[in-house]
Amino acid sequence: MRGPLKLEVWKMGFVNYLEALKLQEKLVSDRKLCRIPDTLLSLQHPPTYTLGKRRTDHNLLIPESELKNIGAELHYTQRGGDITFHGPHQAILYPIISLREMGLGARNYVEKLESTMIELSSLYGVKACAGKKCETGVWVGERKIGAIGVRISSGITSHGLAFNIDPELEYFKHIVPCGITDKEVTSLRRETSTALPSEEVIQEQLISCFARLFGYNTVVQKENPSILSDHEEIA
Amino acid sequence: MASKMLWATRAASYLRISVVHRGFSTVLKDLKYADSHEWVKVNGTAATIGITDHAQDHLGDVVYVELPEVGASVKQGDSFGAVESVKATSDVNSPVSGKVVEVNEELSNSPALVNSSPYKDGWIIKVEMNDSGELKNLMDSEEYSKFCEEEDSKH
């Protein structure tokens, strides 16, 4: 069957959306050429609204000109999915992995991303589940706790998942999140009665859930991951 | 399952196409296949292109198809468009090089045709090929069936 699977994790802290996007593009290209192993970026963004390939900007409820006043940026991307918000205290994972090497299709990949967030939620006694048809994502009852938006190019993934630890939920009021009306957005803070450890710990647990569900038997952490260093690196 | 296969075989003989059943996904005998799961039907230098039954099954329900412009150039192995399903956009690659002469506009209204009829009504683009020699880089139905089985056994 499969040989040993290695995952390289980049813990990046706080990263501007566009910079993370440029880094992903470079990593996808490197992964296609087998220059790097499967890679996982773990990070958070400053307040940012993003749209997917279908450009459903009718789901942004305030004028674009207003965004600066609330301290947020807007970006159009090539990922699947509708409009969403990213911000501080929301854990983001961007897997840059080869689905072809794993023999996974889009559907199975997304289901595993959902399971990653469901498993993390259960560590805090929160019963989350995958969305029903057409509602990809992770839900606690009728409230959305985790979002997914993915791009697959020649079998290599980019973008990924966003899990609400304790973001400022007010920001979600300015959009129809994921294009789904009349459903709330929630967070781990809101749903659990357990005391939360530091976000670093929660993000580490999210990475562990991901690694286990995808069957990685070797997980290494990249030393000093940075947006710039790899652009200058000589291959 | 048995009645579905009987219907499929009857439909196949009516349409005069040969069908290979490899368990769950259908593979058609007269087409050529790329390892990125696109099929091409060749008629002289005219090529019709879509994604396979295996591909649509692994994608989930297609909700959006991004089509190229008529007149655009395509290159074997390069992306010409994308499909969206389960919040994932997946690039679609061309199995041949040439010029796009027609796109399936129906997919803008009914993207699910890619799921329900991947080899017929769910066709995506038609290309005027500029190098028929490239076809030798593609798999025939038996090779493709085996390729799918190997891929599916990886996990």
C-alpha cells in the first residue's frame, strides 16, 4: 500500500492574507515538482473577508469602502466556497498536500477536514457535526463553528479550514456567512464550559487531529518558517 | 444494482457504445483518458472533452463549472477551467492541445450534468486538435480502469 507519510508543519503566527496566499502559491508549485513534502501551514489572519471563485460579493452586506473603517481587508480568491471572515482567535490550517499521492478525491478530502474540526471540538466536550448536503463545514446544532474553502490544482491542495476558537463574532454580521442565511456563527469559547488553554495549545491539538486523520506517521516542524526566507532560498 | 447495470447495458447497446463496469465507476471503451481523470472522444481532429465518472464521483455534487472562452488555446496537461463541489474548486486539465471551438453553455445553468451524465450531456469543451500524435500519451479504457483501481487502493 502506501509508504511512510511525512508532514511538515509551519507554525506561522499572525500572517497577512495576501502574503499567506503568495506563500501557498509557491508551495503548491514546489509540491507539484516534489521539491517539498506534504506541508501544513498553521496561522491566524488580521480581520479579512474573502470571496471564492464564484465571486458572490452580494453576500457582503456593507459597502467595500466601509471595510477600512472596521479595520478589515477584502480579497478575491480561487478557492471553492462562498464569502467568509478570518480574524484573530480563529485557527487556520492551509494544507498543501498531494491528494493524488494519497488517492483522495475532493469529497473525501473535505470530509477529513470536517472530521479534523469535529475531533478538536470533542476534546472540549463540544458535539459538532459535518454540514448536510450543500452546507460543507462544521456545525454545533444550527450554529457554524468551522468553515472550509479549498482549491485543488493538479491534485495539490491549497487554502483549507478556519476554526473559530474565540474570534470577534460581530464581524460575521457584515456578511451572509458562506451564503447561508438564518444560521448563526459560533465559537469554541461560546460552546464549551471547559476552561480553554492558550490558543497555541488549541492550534497544536488541531494540527495533531489533522495529522492523525490523514494518516501521517512522521510530523516535523519547520524551523523558523517565514514568508520571505523560502523565496530567497537556493533550491 | 443489478437492474441499474441491466439498464446501463441496454442503454449502451442502444447507443452502440461499449461499457466496462469496474464496480462502481463507468469507463467507456472508445474514449482516451488522462491521469487527471479527464476523457477525450476523438473524431478526426475534433475532440470532445469532459471528466470521467470516477472523477465526478470523487468530487461530489458539482455546483459550478468555470468554462474557457471559445477561441482559447489549450495544452495537453494544462488547466483550462475548473469545477466547484463541496466548497472545493478543482482544476480541469485538457488531455489534448489545440483551440477551443465550443463550450457546453448548459453547464452554467445545470452544473450537475457533470455528475449525472459525465460522458454525454456533461461534456465540457470541444477542441480542434493541433497534434493528434499527443493521443499516444493517454490511456485507453483498460489502462484507465486499472489506474483508477490502483489509486483507490491507496487509502
